[in-house]
Amino acid sequence: MPPAGSDRPEAAAADLADPLPLLERLRATPELLAAVAASTAAALEHQKRLRECHDSQLVRAAIALHQARQRAVGRFPAAERLWLTGTGLEQATLWQVAQHKACRFAGCHPVADLCCGIGSDTAALSLQTEVLAIDQLASMVRRAGWNTEILGRPDCFAGDRADVTARDWSGWWVHADPDRRAGRPRPTRRLAEYRPGLDWMLRLLATARGGGIKLGPASDWPQQCGTLPGCEVELTTAAGECREATLWFGDLAGSLPRRATNLDTGETLAGRPGGDRRRVAGRLGRFIAEPDPAVVRAGLVDLLAAEHGLARVDSREDYLTGDTRPATGLLSLFAVEAVMPTGIKRLRQSLRPQPRRSYEIKCRRLSIAVETVRRQLPRGDGPPAVVIFCLSNGQRRAVLGRRLSAAGDANS
């Protein structure tokens, strides 16, 4: 195994040229950062005026930082002040998710944030407890400290450059974020290719007092560690997307092996995957519902269905249906207006009497050319519609409906 910490590959040129002295020079040159922020796109492309006052390496680093800050808007508060790299931002925990995870560490101290990267989790942890941020790149440790000054509590921060695989974490509370790229252009889905790898993660589970390991939600964690005794895997949704799988272990693991949490609604569901019998509806009811992405990935669709009196529309589908409106934010809910075969001709005929302003096209198991279908549907001044292509009792169906708000719909 190569040396590990974050082992974060710095793909962009400015990321590669990112020793600690350059980073410190950049921080000590606020006038350059201000000039870059005030420059037009054309000026940044040519860099002529900027290079009249600063060397080219520093200018490139300033522009890379500015671009990363722009991409961070919406993901982090005070994004325009954070110390980022392009690759570090791509792998950083969304601030909303980092805050959620950090709450579980309340009362645990100190906590080691292993492979800390730019320090999103470090800063969130500092709001709950004392945190030691560790990365094999000194520049990343420095960024984590500076970002904690902006987002967290710097008095609760300590940092150290180290190889996390060379230390004994027995008795520690830990949070770990292994590198999912390890030199690749895209994140890997195989835990065995993380750096540090699966063997190190298993050793951490056996020795540390407790904590959480950040995993990609689409990775092969169900095959590798989804059934580890005494562990809990929490899938987290924010802004409609499943953002992270957190492997909780030791004293921080819950009593059930899977959990799905929606941070936008604040709802959570815990259970055992496959623990409820898969019920399939004989017909489509008044409502059709799409489970939260975290619920689907956690394997808790049937538990959610059982709790709300719903059934799957087909044994191969995750869409649920029923005649009673469920009261939960873990479902996107639609009122069913019509059900028909999936042929575009039939669908167009159904919509001609009241063509709609816009169409939301959804499908999960069926292969549908979404934009092609959307272009062929008639447009008018009718209310927005959703068309869900799905299997129902083994038949391909197009379900025409309308999206219902979480707060309720007086006409439903």
C-alpha cells in the first residue's frame, strides 16, 4: 500500500504545485486574491496584468483557488473565504452532511479526523468537540485549520501531518475519509481501491473506540461491509441526492444495521434490509410515490411501505402506490390522473384535451429517452404534469399525474 493519509491526487496544475510554502505565500498576498476576484473571465484567461505584479506560479494558484471558491457556493457558507483545491472540494463532505455527522460525536473527545482534506468534517466536528485533523499533506492540514477558523471553533482544533496507517488508534474516537480517487480521474466504487484501503478500515473498526467512516453511497459497501456485526450504515440525502454512506461503528453505531436520513425534512428511518415482506399492489392506487434515494440505497423501501400502508407497483420497481396519502417526507408523492400503455401516441392523445405547461419525466427500471419524450408532448397552459414510466404487474405503463407538495394539497 502506498503512503496514506488523504493521499489526495491534485489533478489540476495549481493543485500539483501546491507545497505549503506556496499556500502560505498566497495567504500572505490578499491583494492578489482581491484582484483575481474582481477580474473578468477574459482577464483571468490572459493573466497579463496579474503577472505584472506577481509571479506566474502564485497567479495560477490564486486563480485555481478563486475557481474552487466559486464552485463551492451553495455547498458551504462563506465559500468566498475558504481555502480549497479543486480536487479537495470534489471530495469534501457537504457542509449540511458534515454538521449532521458531527452531532453524533457530541460528548466524544478528542476526535481524530483522519485524511481530513480541506477540513469540512474537521470544522463541523470542532463545533461539537476537540478535534485532531490529520493528513499526509501538510498543506491540507493547514487548509483544515484555516477553514475551521471560518466555519468552526479554532480553539478546538489541532492538526498534524502524518500517515494515518502508521499510527495506533486504539481507544480513539475517529472520523475517516479515505481517498476514493487514488490517482484516478473518477472516484472508484470499490472499497478495496480506496486509500487507505479496506484492510486498514477493518483494522480501524477493530481497534478504535468508535466513530464513522465516510464511503461513497454508490460504492460496493453492501458487499464489503454492509453486514459487519455491530455496525450501522447511514445513507444521507440532501437537496434530493444521496450524498454519503457513513459506516458507524463501535460505541457510535446504532442498534439497527441500516439508516436512511433526509436532511431537508429531518426524517430518518432505521431497520434491517429485507426485513419486511415485499408487498406488490394488484393495481395502481390514487397515489404513486418515489422513495427517498437514501431509503432506496439503504434497502429500506419495504419497511417504509409497510409503515405507511403502501405496496410496490411491481416486484422489480421501487415506486410505491396506495389509496391513502402517506404523511412522510421520505417519499415524493404524486396524485394519479391516468394510467396507460407506454406508447407515445396514446400519451399524446391523453394530453391533447389539456396540454400542460411543463412535464416532469421519471423512470427507474425502464429505459426511456426522456428528452425525446418530453419534446413530443403537447404544450399548453394546463398545470404541470409528471409522467412516470414504470412496470406494473409485469406490464410497461405510463402514469400521468401531478406532484404533491410535502405540506399537503387541498385537492388531493
